[in-house]
Amino acid sequence: MIKDYELLIEEIIFFMKGQARSAGTNKAEVDISGGVDSAVVAALACRAFGPENVIGVYSSIHSSEESKNLAYKVAQKFGFKLVDLNLSDEFNSIICKVHREFDRLGISERNFHPTVEGGFRSCLRAPVGRFVNRLFGGGIRQGTGNRDEDELIRFYQKGGDGEVDCNWVGSLFKSEIWELAEYLEVPKEVIDAKPTPDLWGAVPHNDEDELKQITGVDLTYTRPGKELGTIEWAIRENDRCGIINGYYANGYYADHREDIEDLYTPEQWNVIEAVRKMERITRHKAELPPIIPRKHLIDKGIVE
């Protein structure tokens, strides 16, 4: 829960400006999805640099008309220019080319799950946003992920919405993003919209349903003033005792689960196990690509 809105805004703007100053720029680019996270970041960037120095990019790839309308409402509210691109034809063209190559190579087994093409949609938008940013003058490409999505479950595309220069709202829970959105007077329609990646084309979906499909467990956000969501609960519990990836997870818990079994309900254990699994398999997103240490090669007599 946010205790001091103005102080929080001052801190975020301080870091935004500091990074931009170090990079020799006073501009920012934000990929605008029509969701609350990008709306908050755009509003903060406009406060930091002035709306004339902020460029928004909305890239539709068989996206919903609602998301486009919401993106325009955000741009109109905060006064920045919005580049509106429809990349559906380019997306279709690449998909067809890849399938033709699979046919030519005799590869018959293919993963047609919606998340496969959905992930590509996210990744296709990133270089376009980067190009617009460079064309606009080479500002800082602002990240829009919140703590619920980014810290443990890493519910983002590494080469898509993860391809950014910073993420100054990444320490805020989703519930706090909604609180801040209201304080910043983000359009109500954006605040009230159900969070969705909008990556499955004509197939309707939302964050929480997709997370349940992936994990089999209800991983939910916390709406301000409502019951604590399971994602925020898991992160706060991990902060308290390291049950996801800290002491309990890697030390005592690993060998003595029975000794702490009674600390949580069966439902809570389901959440813990689901988040632990997602944290483990997505950890590569938060780390530099691994390499063989040079010293290892030297010690083996392979190089000198």
C-alpha cells in the first residue's frame, strides 16, 4: 500500500531523470498497451520529461479494438504523441514463411499453443518500439512491469516486454500500480479493464486465466481494498522467510518440508509450489546468459 504518493512520484522521476541524464538524453519511449501499467509509466514519463519529449507506441497484431481505444485515451489524457502501427500483415507473413520452411524440412511436429504465437507478437513489437525510440531521438525505453509479474513468476517475454532500458515501477505491486493510477488520474476505463496480455488474437484471455492454465493454480492480483491476491501474498511471504527462493526454499525447506508443513494451508502450499516452479524455470530471464568461466578453461589447460 502506498503511504505517500507525491514522495513516491518524486523518487521515480528522480531515477528516470538520472538515467536519462547519464545517457545524454531528455526523451523517453513507452510501449502503450491500453493497460494500467503502461499508462502509469507514460504519465510518470510525461511528468519527468514533459509530454513533448515522450513518444508512445501502440502496435496492433490482431489486437482488440478495446486495447487501441484505451491506448488513445491514455495518450490524450497525458498529452504525448502516440505512434499507431498495425503489424498484423507483417506478423502473418513471417508466420507463413516459417511454416513453409518447416514443410520444406519435413518438420511435422509443431506447437500450436496460443502462447507460442502470442510470445512472438510480444517479441515483434520490441524492435519496432526500439526503432521508433531511435527515430525520435534516442531516449530511454521505459519498462512497464510490476512486481507481481516480474519478480518471481516473470510473466513477460524476455525478448519482448522485457527488452527495455529500465523498469522504475518494478518494485511496486500490481495493487500499488492501480493505486498510483487513480492518483495520477489515469482514465477510469483503463483502471477498470481486466489485465490481459492481448496476445492471442481472436482468442479472449486475461492474465489470471492464462496463469491458471500454465500452473493449474489460481495466481491472482490484489485489487486495492480487496482480498490479498495469491501472487502478492507469495512475494510478501518470500520477503518474510524466503519460502520461494530463499532460506526455506533452498536450505531447511528442501530437506525438512514435514517440519513446516503446518505453517500453511494446502491451498497456500499449492500457490507456493506453483510460484517456486515458475521462478525456477523463468530465472534465465533475470540473469545474464551463462558462459563457461575463463578460469575454468585455463585450469583445464584448454586456453591460456
